[in-house]
Amino acid sequence: MDISSYFQQAVERKASDLHLVAGSIPALRIAGELIKLNHAAIDADDLKKAVFNLIDKRTVERFERKRELDISREFLGSRFRINLHYQEGKIGLSARLIPNVIPTPEEIGFDEIIYKLTHMQDGLILVTGPSGCGKSTTLAAMINIINKERKAHIITIEDPIEFLFDEKQSIIEQRELGLDTKDFASGLKYALRQDPNVIMVGEMRDKETIAAALTAAETGHLVISTLHTITASDTIARIVDVFPSHQQDQIYNQLALVLRAVIGQQLLPATKGGLVAAREIMINTRAIANLIRTHQVGQIDSVIQTNQKEGMIAMNKSIDMLVKRGLVGEEVAKHRKRDLETLASYY
């Protein structure tokens, strides 16, 4: 089985993702749509042999032990983030195509507010949204702005390393889980001893990582990370909920102090093909900080809607602006806008 041919098709057809699952027909995700390739279902033994030829013996042993693994590999001049896993006792592979060149702020629709956030010297900035919504791309673009404009020591902690940075004014160290550090929490803890200015954490997955990120932000570092949450309210609630009840007051107070912004995004089908990002932006103003400190996160969505002059923008407003610019159709907008009454009922 020539596994490289599937990666080649992903590159040639400008797919965002490739799926190879034993017993299923190979598929690509193109412009958000899953498209099956004109092939027979993949044989389980053939796929296992091809995957094990892709990785070294040590990585095979780690995969067999953990039963799932994230790695990055280069094919035909293009870089992929690859997830290996088992399903029904057989191997599955999902690969995300990573652009060779980090997109410019203009190419991915950054506004002035996001650009200004990269000038922050400390605190916590979160980029949120569902899987596949471009969070890693947004993080990379923000880090690259800092790289070009500031003499900073930047440390990234990733699983796996995705975009590769060329140093400009900054010094950049990219650390990969399993290869350079044990886990996100350990990487963050020891990063504080490495004289960083900016720390980028691929994902805040657990209590230990979140606690370490809050501490880093509290001690004069700029921390940029992601969460798989939808709204700003949901993001804050998710962070607090991972801690036991006796710690939650402390976490609310820390968030009120160190959180700088939450950028929630989703990708929408564009009128001219491809995808375009809609972004909700919450800035931690004095009013927002007070709501966080007093556990009134359910009111944050209302504050976002009425404080555009502070640089905030609600998701529905962002989508409306894309429609007005002709980038997104009315029908797409109707299905992607949020039911604010339903969201409010969660809090």
C-alpha cells in the first residue's frame, strides 16, 4: 500500500484533512465537505504495515502502548499533523494539512483588535472554537506578528509541532510533547525557568495545564492558548469547572486578573469557495472582570453585544459583517448564527 499517494491527493486537491480508516473508503475534507475517494475500502493489515513504515520503532512502541498518538510529518514538501488511533481494534489515521507558509493577518481576516492583542506584555489570551476551526492557524499568525515586531523569547509547547517559525527579531524554541517535554503542564512549569516573554500552549487540556498557564500569566508572561469551547461564557465556565469547588473562587479571581481576551471562531463556507473565519472577540474590560469575579459569566454575552466601542464583537455581528462584505451567503449565515436565548438558558 502506497500511503504517500493519499497525502499527495490531499495536497493537490487542497484538502484540509485526510482520513484513512481500516475497512472504510479513504476520504478528504475539502472546503468543509467530506469527500470519499474513488477507491476500495482500505485493508486493515495493509494500513497497519504502511503506518508502521511511516514511523520509527520507538514511536511504534509508544503508539502501541498508548493506543493513540499525535505526530507531524512532511510529505512532498507539505507538512501534516497526523493522529494515529485504534478503532474496533484496527488502525485509523487522520491527517491535517498545515500550510508551508504562516498566513498573514490580512489573509486570515485579522482586525485591528487582534493585532493589538499581540502587543500585550503579559496575561492570558485564548483562542476557542470546535476542532478544525483554524485555532492553530490563528495562534501561529499571532506568534509570527510578535516574532516580526518584538525582541522576545518565545517558547511554544505543542502536540505535535505544527507550523515552523523562521526567527525574525525573536528567539523561538518549539517543544513537542513526548519528544522535548512530558506534557503541557511540565513544559509550562519548566518554561518559566527559561526566561520567556511569550509562551504558546497548543491546548489547555487539563487542570494541571490550566493552573500552570494561569500562574505563568500572573507572573508577567504573555500566554496564548486554545480551548475547545464555543462562547466566551462557556470558556470561562469550562476553566473553572475543571477545579474542585473549594478552588473555584480563586480561579474566578485569577481569571478576572490575568485574562486579556477570548477569541472564539468558526469557519464558514465562502461565497467564492474555500472557508472564511467569523470571530467573536471578548476583551476583559473592568465590567467583564467584575462579572467573572462575581461568578456572573452568563451576562458576558450581553456585554459583548453592547460594547463594540471597546473592541468587542459578538459572533452574530461578525457573521453579519461577512455577509455585508459579500464573503458569506445569507443561507449560510442563517444556519451559523447563534440562538442567544438558548445559550442564555445554560447559565
